[in-house]
Amino acid sequence: MKIPVHVWMLAAMAAGVAMACWVIGRDGLDAVIHAAAGIGIPGFVGFCLYSAATALFLGGAWVLCVPGLSPWRHLLLFTGARLVREGAADLLPFSQLGGLVVGARVLIARGHRAAQVNAAMAVDITTEMAAQVVFTLFGIAGLAALGHGGSAGIGKGLLGPLLLGAGAMVALSMVFLVAQRWILMFAARLVESHLPAVGARLGDVADGISQVYRQRKRVLGSFLCNLGGWLTSAAGAWLALELMGIHLALGRVLVLESLIFTVRSVGFLIPGALGVQEAAYAMLAPLVGLSSPAALGLSLVKRARDLVQGGAALLGWQWSEFRKARALTRTGQDKHYPGGAANG
């Protein structure tokens, strides 16, 4: 009996929720909630606004991967699509892969060609992975430096697995960079005899990827924007801790967040990395001098931010879809009833 994919996704999400509850319960629910509540409503609003502003880096990285498109004129549209993409990945049982589909749909619905959007997204993902490798290596170097202190034994014990994970990320990034166009071209040739329309679309995406990579300055700009996105997102955790009344050096927070992002990437198939993020905070936070309850409180604050920011983005997307569907319905009525809907 074949189990549907959505059942696996729901099972993974349930397991993640159970893991998160166990980790939080282990460190004391009261202590975790007390740490999270320290941010207050004004502080939480400020944190959400800061996080929304950092999304401009990610929208810029995506729009730069569309040759011939003005980054400044289309920055807000691509940033909005990126927020929808993140919201779908964090809040819906789709995992990151489903979020990519939803984000692309937003741009296609606004008149951008599907092949162009998908090619740009493939390159954007590549530059994002490359930027994360750089950020992860920074985190590992920082952890090694901090390991000379009181947590040396723990730090050295984790250093090997983290280096192994970073090596795997480098290898995956290289494979994705080198093989993405070849794989699409191979798939296009494979299906073109039976599904010529699908084969043509895959070929268009592959050609689009090649066109993007010929624009080296734009690809470099996408990489730098994604690196800026990683850095500013990590700095947002420092801001949240400050607003919670917990003081930790910015460098230590950047080290912690780079490692948290790496662990979350490993659990990309679990929607929102539920449980994975919480377990990573509980394990890694003491290495930089942050207590486990405080780190889990930070994780709750980030979850609440994802709920508010992602929920707003998804509601905006659904409203846009509703308006488009209503406009199409009215157009259909106008065709059947000359004079427009007002005469109906």
C-alpha cells in the first residue's frame, strides 16, 4: 500500500510538534514562557517590522536573477513573493518544496513568464546555498574559537559533525550549480516524445538558467544579497534577545544563528523545521553562553513572528487570488451578457 506524500508530511509535522513540546517541557515550560514574554508587545512589533525589512535582501536576490528586469521597480513584488514563499513553508504542511511552488505562482499570476520565474528561482536557490555555506563556515570558526573556553569539551565534540555537515552543504551546492541545467535538459529530452509541451517548458527553464548565469554581475549581486539576508536575519535574533532583556554579544549570536540555520536546512523536509529548531537551540545555545530556557524562549518568539508575518503574507496572497478569480468571473459574465454585469 502506497502512502500519499501529504500523509508523510503530516506525520513529520506531528513528530516535529511532539519533539518541540518535549524539548520545551524538559527545560521547564514556565521558564521558557517567562523568557519569551520578556519581549513585550511593542518589542515584538518592532521585531516583526525588522524581520519584514530584512526580506528586502531576499527579494532583491531573487529579482536580480531575472535578466533585463529592473531590480528597483520590481523589488517589492519579489519581496512579497518571497514572504509568501516563506509563509507557505513555515505555516502550511508543504515543507520548503511546496513553498517554492507557491512563491513562483505569485509572480506568474502577476504576468511573469513561468520559465523565467522558475529559472530565476533555481539560480536564487544556488546563490542562497552558496551564501549559507559561507555563513556556516563563519559559525564553525566562531564555535572553534569559543571552544577554548569552559565549553571546550562540548564544542570539540560538535565540531566534527558540523564540519561534516558543512562539507555536505558545499558538495550539494556544487552539484546543484553544475548539474541543474543538465538535469533539466535531460528531463526535457526524456519526455518530449510523449509530452512535447512539458519537454518544451523544461527546455525553456534550462535555457533561462544559462541566460541568468551569463549575467555574472547580477549573479554576484544575488549572492551578496542572500549573504546580507543571512546576516541580517541572524542579527534579528540578537535584537530579539535584547528586547527580551537578555544581553549577549552580537558575535556570539551570529555564531549561534549560523549553526541553527544549518541544522534547519538539514530538516528542510519537515514543515517549518518544527522540533528541529527547538532541539538545535537547546543543544547549541549553551556553547555561546546562552541558557537553554532563554534560547527556547527566543525560538518561541521567532515562531510567533513567523505566524504573524507568514499569516499576513498568505492572507494577502489569498486575497489577491480571490480578486483575480472574481475579475475572471465578471469577465465571463460580460461575455454572456452584453452591457456588463451591471445590466444582469
